[in-house]
Amino acid sequence: MGCPYCGETIKVLIDSTDIDQQYIEDCQVCCKPINFLVSESMDGEVSVNVY
């Protein structure tokens, strides 16, 4: 994924048991905080929104 601040591609491990959870992790390149929101659709598809 790309950092919303610096645009660098970074790798992030997402735990699929974190459904409907929001957490913050710092970018490994620019150290700015990235907000992750893990959610699941009605059909069971897991998605991650980054902002």
C-alpha cells in the first residue's frame, strides 16, 4: 500500500480478526501516523480503509 503522506510503498500486516477495528501505525518511511479501519461487507469480503 502507499502511505497517504509520503506516497512510499510500505508493507503492513493486517490481522483478519480485527474486523470493525480502527488502529494507527506509523509509516516506516516518514514516521507519520496512518489510520487503518478494517471492515467486513455483508458478503464476507474484508476491506481496509487508510487515511
